[in-house]
Amino acid sequence: MHVDRDSLQQFLDGELGLQDSEEVMENIVRHDDWADALADLAESRVVPAPHYLKEQMIRRSQMPDVVATEQLKVASKGMQMLFYGLRTAAAVFCALLMLHGVSQIPDSELGRTQGPTQQVTYKLAEGTDRVAAFLNDFSNQIVNGGMNNDKTKK
């Protein structure tokens, strides 16, 4: 089929009616030569950018206000990640604190006898206490330059 360049030009300019536009689109889909002609026509209408535009864009991107805006975006993302991490750590700490608090309630106050679940809870609480004591001692040793607090008090 012969490519009708006038129809393609009118199609690109938006001058065709709905039915004619559909006809042109069908020809573009069915025939490679119509698609190639449309691509060539569209490419010929492209206006090249001025040679100085690249230099202006580079200079503008190096200006203090643009650099500060970019640094602010990076810092903002960093702060968002910091706050997310702090919220997560606080949630984990609160959950552990609640578990520890619940494990300290004696079974006599709850009105039931100690079953397997409570035994596991108490063992976990004892393990948590031991880990907390170890971490406390370890951090004290770091703060005191490797010396244990108990030895320095004597």
C-alpha cells in the first residue's frame, strides 16, 4: 500500500477527525512502511537543542541552591531512616519490657498453678536477666577502661 504522507502530517498535527485518525493508526499498525514513514516524519520535526544548553545545565546544577537542595534530600532520607530505626528499636524494647514484666507476676497472683508455659516464660526471663546483666557488666567495663566496677569500689 502507498504511504500517504499528507495524512501522516495531518495525523501528527492533530488535524484529522476521529474516523480518519483511526484509519491512519490501523495502517500504521498493519504496514511497516507507514510506521517507518511516521517515525521519519516525526524525527524530521525534532528541533535540536542549542549547543550552549548542556553547559548551562551543568553550571546550574553546580549552583549553591541546587547543591543545597540535593544535600537536603539526601539528609532528609537519612533522617527518615534514622527515625524508622529508632521507632523499631523502641517498639522492640517495649515488647521485651512487657514480656519481662509479665514474667515477673507470680502465679499465685494470677490464681493458677505453674504450667509448662509459665515454666518456659520464667526460664526465658531468667535468661534475659542474665544477658542483661552480662551486657551491663560489659558496657561498664568499656566505660571504665576495662576495669570492673566491683573492683574499683573495694
